[in-house]
Amino acid sequence: LLNCCQSYVRSALKNHCAPRSFERICIVAALRRNSGIARGAYLQYDSLGRTGAHVELLDATDALRNPLFRIKHRPATAYIFHSGGPQIASLLTSVLPDAKHAYRIAYWAWELPGPPKRWPEPNGLVSEIWTPSIYSQRSLSMGFRIPIHVVPHAVAVDEKILAKKRTKPFKVLVLAD
């Protein structure tokens, strides 16, 4: 099913990509999955919204099982797809034909030292890749030849809480999957 979906998307896009424009942004992700990928999409939505950007968050969870699923939305000038590499075609399909006429970005994380071997070639699907760390950027750049930019997850800080805690030690919990 993934190969069929990739072939369809490549055919529909015909290597067409619009110029880079962030006038209106749609972030596309499988939001109903309890995952770090979904959380990253929410964080990006919140941080872009705080800058005043015109941004919409689109739930493409159903697109992962149904290649005919389409999301009703206002077309954007840029689409950012939060997913693993194998799911990019399914997410793209969910916003066609509008995504054909927009700038497309894959937001991928990869936590291994070498590049992913079974991920699709992103050329023609997206124009660039964003990733949350320099480590991921190095790994992905070993396998893909399109621009890869480090765009960390932005987390809002409550200044009132931060001001109170400056006088006391605090704990930080970090989890990884």
C-alpha cells in the first residue's frame, strides 16, 4: 500500500513545487496518535502561532489507513508534514490537490547514526527537510541530498513560574523513545 501511495503522489505532483512562502501554513500530522511526532506538531503549531503566523493544524491520522482520505481545509502556501519517512506519501495524499501548488517540507527526526535505509527519496515530494537536532541532520544528510535544516521544538516558558524557581534548585525530566 505504501509503494502504491508513493507512486500515486509522485504522479500527482509531477515534481511540481511552488516557491518558498510562509504566508499561510498547514501543519499535517497523525495527531490522534500518542507519539512524539504528534507532540512535535503541536509544539510547532503553538510556536508559529505565537509569532503571528497564519497557521492551521490538520489531523491526518485517518490517511495512514485510507489512501482516499482527504482533509477539508483552506489551501496553504506551505505544508509541513510531521511523520516518519514511510508515512510522508499518505500525509501528502490527504491534502492533494492543494499541496501540489504549495511549498512542501518534511519534518523528520532520526535518532540513529546512519541514514534510514527504507525511507522514500524525498525529491519531488518535498523541497526541504526540517529536523529537531544537529544529530538528526547529520544522519539524514548521509541519505538525502535536499536541504536539511535544524528547527528545534520550541517550548513556551511561563515567566511567572520561572521567576519563582530562579531562587531554588529545580528538576528536569527527559524521556526518549
